[in-house]
Amino acid sequence: MTRLGDVYENRVTGELAVVLRGDEDGAGQPGLVHLTVRPHGAVVGEHVHPRMQERFRAISGQLGTRVAGIDRTLTTGEEVTVPPGTPHDWWNSGETNAEVLVEFSPPDPRFVALIGTLFGLANAGKANAKGLPNPFQLAAIAVEFDDVMHFTKPPALVQRVLFGALNEIGRRRGYRPTYPEYLAPHRRTTPDPEVLSLAGIAPPAA
């Protein structure tokens, strides 16, 4: 369960997400986070969410995006919506922090578990410079969370065969798709009041 003020950070990829509306306090509404991406930071790679829509709205800085093969740079007030099943990628294309509101619909606790796992592995030194774990660990995650997210490369058929085989070997070596120590929020914070106002969310009671 996620709630207002939960923080998830990936110190390798340069992503920091502050939950503004989680599944604990969202009453069925879309999930919402305030995402900060440091210069040269980026998501782990082009991917697809089979059942979830994402909407990115830039607050400040520059967020480079690729949606269905179309590149675009979002600046203050600009937004892009990524329908379910659409390949997309994003990165900080400027020299200052990119601040973005990201909306997820419908909210999915398994998506949060996926993020926590990838971020946790990266922070523990178990990922490369792009935030990807070794092939056996990646296969375990990919097989478990294929209904939540999958990468666009290699092709889907190759991924199914390759990750299926690597997952079998990895399981015997002790790799798991999730680890309890990575699933909890990394810390809690008081969200920026100006960002809350921009998102139309009342600030928490003192």
C-alpha cells in the first residue's frame, strides 16, 4: 500500500518519486507521483504497460519522451498521455532537474512492487549503470511482472524464450522476482505544497 508522502528513489538512474496519491488514500482514483529526474537521468529503457495508462505533465525542466516512436520534449505545463500497450521511454533532456507529475490509471500495487524491486536492487549495487540487474535477476522479474511491464527489446517472442530459460536457471541459483527488503517505501517526506496545489490535492493536516 502506498500513501501521500511515501518516497521511492533510484540513485543509479536518477529518479526520485514522491507519492501524492497512493492506493491507500486514492479511493479508486489514479495514482499520482511527483517525479524528479536529475540531469542525465532516465527510466531503465523503452517499455510497455499492457493494462495501465500513464500521463506525464511537466512542472519544470525538460523531459524527453518517446511515445509510439515519436520523440518530444516536455517543458512547463506540457503533457503527454501513454495509452495501455504503447511503447514509451523518457529521460531528462536538460541540464537541470526535470520535475514531472506522473499519473497512473488504474493504480496497481504490483507496479509499485516492480518499482520498489528495481530501485532497491540498483541502490544495493546489484544493477548496471542503466539500472538493469544481471540477466538471471532480470529474467525473474520479467517473468513475474510481464502483465505489468515488459521491455520492447529484444522482440517479445525472444524475451519469452530467453527469459523463460534464464528464469529457470536463476531460480535454482537463488534469484527471486521480489525481495521483502526492497518493497517498503525508502522514506517519507512532506510533499511540496506548490506541487500539491498544482495537482489539486489538499496539503496534509499539520
